[in-house]
Amino acid sequence: MNEANGADKERQKAEKQKIKKEKRRLRSFKAVFNILHGVYYVCLSLLFPFKRYGNKRRFNDREYIFVSNHLSWLDVFPCALATSKPVHFICKKQLENSAAGRWVVKMCQCIPVSRDGTDVGAVMQSIRYLKNGESLAIFPEGTRNKTDDIFLPFKSGAVMISIKTKTPIVPVVMAKKMRIFRRVRIFYGDPIEFTDYYDKKLTAQDVENCDSILKEKMIEMYREVNGGKLTLNTVTDEETEIK
């Protein structure tokens, strides 16, 4: 009986320590995230400004998965500024190959993943963050798009995590790569939920269908923000210059 009580107390102690550790982690993450917001508004908003289109509200009411096309490392800022709440970014595992990269991953609490998409630990960590009320940002192309194509092929991670956690996806589409002293147009879409697939065993075809729906929506947004044109080179520097 005494042994059982002792084991029970140890479990309770471990649970309290776990909760305290999680609270410290979240406080630290919020502090870093607030600093990033400040850096953008004070510095980057002058050097790399953008104009917001579409859904202009702040996504503060719950956790979200922000899904964006990927043209440069600056793409993290439009996703982060969509909400006042902390956002965890999915990043490539190779970022940890350098000391500076490891520091960024640790400080910003990014989630490194393998490019082949087989990192189960990263998926589970993403799910834990979402269940804790924290948001994610994912670039489904997996790497920066340096081609003339609108988007590179999508990887299915964002859709799969969205369905498993019943978390809405907010699509974010940049008309053009951010460049110094050039205002770029960015379209924020309405949240997308794949409710027909909730609580259902997903097949590969289900995931492919949802990926196609998401990609088509983002192409539609790209067309709208570019005035109906569908190539990356259609927005000129003169059109995006700060007025």
C-alpha cells in the first residue's frame, strides 16, 4: 500500500515538473516571437514592405496552420504576422548542420523535418503543439521555388496534420519574392477545413484529393492577387514599387 502511494506521489511530482517545464518553454517562445514581431515592424517593414489582401483579420481566436508558397527566407514574416500568437515553423533538417542554424531552430522552436517526409517525430511534435493551442507555418513545396512555375509540387504533410488535429489551414500566397524597398502583394485566404475527412481512416487518394483542393485554392488566390495573370514574372518592379 505504501509502495503504491509512493509511486503515485512520484507520478504526480513528475507531472507537475512536466507542466512547469512546458510553461517555461511557452513563455520563452512567446518572448522570442514578440521580439520577431518588433524586429519586423521597426526594421523589415521599411526595407521589405508588403500590402495585405484578402482576409485581413488577425487569426488569434484559435490555433491555425499557415500554408504559404516559398520564394525566400523572408517568407516567414508574412506567416508570423498573421497572428499575435506564437507560430512554429516547419524547417528542413539541414538547417541544423550549422551552429547558426541550430541556434535559430532552438530559439524559434522550429520543427526540423527530413525532405523525404518520413520524419514521424516531427509530425508528432507538430500535433502536440497544435493540441497545446500553438500554431504552425508550413511551406508545402519543401524548398524555395526558383523556377518560373507558380508552385512546386506539394508535399502532403500540412493537409494530413490538419485533418488529424481538426485544425483549419490558412493559405498565404505571395505574388512575388520580397525585395528591398519593393512592396509585394500578399493574399491571405479564408480558413479551409477538410471536415469530410475528420475521424476517418485516410487513404493515399484522400490525401491527394485534399492536397489538390488546397493547391487549386492557392492558384486561384495567386491569380486574384496578380489580376488574373498566372506567371511569376507578370508583376513588374514598377507595379510593386513603394508609393
